[in-house]
Amino acid sequence: QLQLVESGGDLVQPGGSLRLSCVVSGFPFDYYAVGWFRQAPGKEREGVSCVSRTGSTTTYADSVKGRFTISKDDTKRTVYLQMNSLKPEDTGVYYCTAGLMTSATVCDRSLTSYPYWGQGTQVTVSS
């Protein structure tokens, strides 16, 4: 059974950092691209970042470029999202997702590309 379990969400002050983790199980780790999405209160889900199956390609939403970094550790079957210089507008529930892509070196941040979702972890940026 395919599972994605997120952790690392917390309350943090503006300018602070957090690292989210997503442990994947139930399928070959290098079989799917992995994405991070977030949903703020009253807003639609937004694709934040993704990493391709091979790890060679990463993409970021313009709102997080230069502040967030996605990475994967194949030995631990874990994908990370390092978030620095956090802003109040980064507040939301962060979801880890998995999906098949047309190529091992491709990923995108489209909702329709990711049929598998974790339960989410809450990130709150507030003073």
C-alpha cells in the first residue's frame, strides 16, 4: 500500500526556518516524482516544489524561489523541503505527493499530476 507521511511542521517566527520530511513506502522510491503542495486558509492548493524520479530536476513556485530547497535521500526513502526566511504568507498545510511523469527527469507542480497524497503537516509563520 502506497503511503506518504509528512512531518516537521511547526509554529515559527517570520525569518525562521523549518525542514519538512516526507517518508514514502509501499512502492519503489525511484518510481515516482514527488511534489510538495500547500493550502492556506481560504485558498486553493498551490504547488510549491517538485523533484523528479532521478533527483536531477527540481522546480519551485516563484513565491518560494531562493528560500526553499527540495531534496531526496534514496537510502532513507525520504524527500525533504528545507524552508528558510519564512514569511507569514507561507502559513498553511503542506502536503507531500507522488505521481508518474512522462520521463524520469521531469516533474511539474500541477495538481492533476499527483494522485497520491499524504495527510499534511501544519506550518504556521507568526510572531
